[in-house]
Amino acid sequence: MGNLRRAPASGSDRGDLIAPSTPPAAPGLVTGLAADASPGESLAPWTSLRIGGPAELLVRPRTGDALVSVLSRARAEGLAVHVLGGGANTLVGDLGIRGVTVKLPPDLFTEEVQPLASGGGLVTLGGGAAIVRLPNVMRARGWVGAEFLAGIPGTIGGAVAMNAGTKNGECERVLDAVELATPDGIGWIPRSALTLRYRFTELPAGAIITRARFRLPDGDVEASRAAMEADLGYRKRTQPLSQPNCGSVFTNPPGDHAGRLIDSVGLKGARLGGAQISTLHANWIVNLGGARAAEVLELIERAQARVREATGTMLVPEVKRVGAFA
């Protein structure tokens, strides 16, 4: 895996990631493979915003080998491939996603826990597993280090791909290695061979995170539990967790907070159709019911324009735009 070509940072300065025009994708792509394929399945139920058009072909592999074969066949047929994690931090276009959309089942790979003689241990989770599994295993084993992931929605693969975290830490702090699938096979890459920075992990072109291994140390378990409870309490008080949302819309600019800037230009609570900049936290957009991706996108661009005009700061989206927009 070490000689795979590195991908450039995806998307534009708006965080866009749009599948190029491709040949039609059909269920025959998975013929003979341990995989399920659903043409035209709506992606709205698979995103935390509950917004999005259909996948031309949604594929759920049942084995790692099947995933590699799907990627290989898609490459041979010239089909674009997009992987959908937990659907958090993702805005799927109203017209859906062309090509192949891969959804890794949460139980595709067996969870592995390995205590270390030196203390602490290694936890290996599948890319489709929920992020919450890591702090849950950590707490059950009496280890520490991943408290910052408590309460973050999405999957392990998505968390590693965007180096998810909070002001209290990021994935890179506990990541030991990642296993990647490409059209050419599956292999592990150590953390030392990866480049991670704020809300970004550089991965080989076309690679999908199948598993991730985390190294957790021994520590003060009571302090760890208290930190997680405090963080969850803070989130519930300050973020619209009870409404469909995509998490933080923008990354925080150096020395400031996107939510404060959006609030300062009077856009907190701004509404367009069924989409609204949250009245609880201005760096979150919620779906009040029946919102369209185009409405969310317009609110994103409105916030960028108003903040840039007032402060000179260009807000960079953390949410990824995928698919075709009306």
C-alpha cells in the first residue's frame, strides 16, 4: 500500500466534492460478489441532515474482498465511486449521486481489542462502525485518551478521514494505523506514513478506510468519565442535537469561531425554506422539515458572503458537498 499515489486535497475552497459525469452504474456491477446493490435508493435517510437525492447505485459490500472487487470493476467501467460514512458533515445534492455510492455496514469487520503488556491497549474498529464504539470500548477497558470523540456522530472511517475532534483533541492523537481498500487490494498504513491536519487526512487516491487501529493508554478513568460527561452536557446545551443537522458547517478560522462570526453579521436563525441557521449555534444548519440541499447550500454561501464582506474572513466549509445540485 505504501506506493499508492497520494490524492490532492479534495474539493474547492468551498469544500465541494462533485462526482464527474460517468457511464450509468447498474446492479450487474456486483454480480457474483458478496455485496448488495440498490439502484435509485434515496440517500436522505442515510444522512444526518435527512436531505439528499438518490444514489444511482448504492452498494453495501459484505466482505472486504467484495469491496475490492467492486472498486476494481468500477474502475474498469469508468464509474465514479463515492463512499458514504455516517452521513454526518455531508450535504448530498437534491439530484443525487451518479456512479457508485459505497456504504460500509457497521459489522463488516470484527472488532478487535488487544491489551498491551506495557499498559493500555489497541482497539481495531471497522470503517463503518459508529464513532461511539471507541469511547465505549475505552471506558469498558479502563483506558483513556479518546474522550473528545464522545458524542460525535458518524462512522470511524469518516472520523479518521476528516481527523475528527473537538477543542480537546483530534483523531491523530490516538490513531495507530489505518487499513485501506483500493481497486488493487487491501493493506495497512501506519500513522507515521499519513499526513493529518485540522479536519483533514491525506489518503491515497481512491482509497476507502476499511478499518482503523487506535492506541489507548492507561490513565485516570474517573477523570476520563467526568470529561466525557461534561463534554456531552455542553453539547446538549449549545448544539441543536435534537434536530436533523450536519454538524459544524465551517471550520473555525485561526483565532476565532465561525459561529461567532455568523452571529455577528445577524444570520443566526436565518431561514430559507425548511433550512435554518440554528438559533442555538450559528455554525450549525438544521432541517426544520422538508429542506432541500439547494436551500442549505444557499445559506452556506450567504454566510460566507456576509462574513467576508463584514470582516474579510473567508469561512471554509467543513461539511462536504457531494452529488448534483438543482
